[in-house]
Amino acid sequence: MSTASKKTNKKKSAKAGFPFKACLVVLLGIVVLVAILLWSSLFKAYPVEGKKQMLAIGAGDTYSGFIDRLAKEKQVHFPIILKLYQKFMINDTLKAGVYEIHEGMSVREVMKLISNSENAQMNRILVIEGTTFKQLIDALKNDPLVTHDISHLPYAQILKELGIPYSHPEGLFAPNTYFFAKGESDRKILKDLYNRQIKALDQAWNNRAQNLPYKDKYEALIMASIIEKETSLDRELEQVSGVFVRRLQQGMRLQTDPTVIYGMGDKYQGNITRQDLRAPTAYNTYTINGLPPTPIALPSQKAIEAAMHPDASNNIYFVATGNGGHKFSSNLSDHNRAVQEYLSVIRAKN
């Protein structure tokens, strides 16, 4: 074979090898990229403070929200990888509970861990301020990590079982976020929430302001529950308390919608009519004088403190602003103007 022919064959061989080498380089690049993506998401160590820590998963929490939180805190990159992994490999929902996470566990391992409630070490019980005793009982009944001993009983029997010296359960259980051992009984949980609420009530009663219009601490608890339902803003708690305290002192009716709603029970469907405001019930503060016979919700410690320490203004009226919060007034003419301003805001929004 001539020298020229050999050179030609070498060039052909080189050209034939180039696509293979190029494909190999591209393939290796893809493998490296995939490895980086997986390492930055699935196989990255889950952030743990110390050797181990507890991870609380609430009822209703989702994998999407859990992954988005990790991404927002810059604990993982490429959250879409985690979501795809969950969709195709886990095919389950988060299970409420408190899980023990150890140092060195990968994000993937944690995701699998929290898909099985059997892995939970503790149970997270969320009792929201302003919810009712019925809502608390329903939540305990529906919690698979709670042992159900007494929540199925009539309310009077529940109080008897717990040794509680009151005839009505409303308001007697402290709202907050609690952690109990998995499988803890509803009896133990309710007793603990009751003890916490009574402790907070006793402390606030012992340090209360002077000249309050309450016969005893139970009436103060009733007031605290009304305050809790009237505003979600901490800065307004003492102002709302002041309005209602002065109304009681001046012999005015409280005229507060949340008490009417509570008295309506299951009849309430989201709206109050003029007829509802006129319908006589033990809780309709438009038709009765003074406080209703029991609390109307589970008040927070802040609401209890506000009931014991009303503000020192002259306000006896308040109405929503339509933009968050309330407008407080000391006389009827100012209150009527505030009502008209509220109606204008509502009409503009509609």
C-alpha cells in the first residue's frame, strides 16, 4: 500500500473516531450534570442542628410545601427533582407527627421517613386560638396518633372523667401547639390543656386591674373568649377589652356578633340576619344584659391578660375598617361615621 493510501486511511479513521469521542464527552457531561442535580437535592444531607433534632409535621402539611420551604431556606437546590422523586417514588402524603432526624441523613431519607406515621416519635397537637371545644374534640377524634378514651363521650361525662368542676367545657382548655408521645390518650391531652388554661387564668386573675366588672375569674374567662373572637390583632386586644368592660360598667349591652353566632350553633351558615340578632338565646348579647353564661371559644393567654387589663380610653364602640383592624370611638356620632366609612370600603371592593 502506498504511503499516500496509508495517510488517507488514517484520516478516515480519525474522522470516524471523532463522533464517538464527542458522544462520549457529551454522555459523561450528562452523567456529571445528573449527579450534581441529584447530589444537590436528593442526596444532600438534611440540615440538622447537632447530632439529632425533631421535625414536626402538622396535619394538612404537604410535600410540596415541605420542599418549597427547604428551597426557600437554601437548604436544597433544584426542588423540582425532589418533587419528581416524591411523585414517582413515594406516592404518598406527609403523615402528621414529630420525627427524629439524625445527622447525616439525606433529604431523600427524610422524605421517606415522614411518609410513614409509624416512624413518628411524637405527635403535634395544634389547638388554634378562638376555636371551640367541639373543634378541639373533633381534631382529637380524627388524629390517628391519639388513643381515644373519652373524646366520644358526652361533654358532661368528659368533664366528669377529667375531674373538672365546671358544667360546660368551653374556654377551659389552653390553645397552643403541643407535642405528645405518639399514642398518648385524649384523656391525658385534655387534662394537660385544662391545667395549663387554669394556671394562666389564676395568674392573670391574681394580677388583674382594679374595679373590673367580673364576679369571679370564670366571668373573666368568658370575656377573654369574646375578645379572642372579636380581633386577631394583638395590638387591639386591650382596646376591645376596654370597650366591653366599659359597656358592662355603664349597663350597656355588649352587642357582639360572635356570641350570637355561638348561640346559633349549627344553624349558623356564614351570615347573620337581623332576625338572628333579635332571636332570643342565652348567648345573644343584643337581647340579654351582661355576659353570656359560658365562654364562646378557647381564649389564648394574651386574650385572658387583656380581659384583666382593659385599656384606659373612653371608647365604647368599634367597627371593622374593611382594611384590617377596627376603628374605635367614644361616642355614637363618631361610631356612625366609622360605620359609613367601613361600608364605603366594602362597596369599593365589590
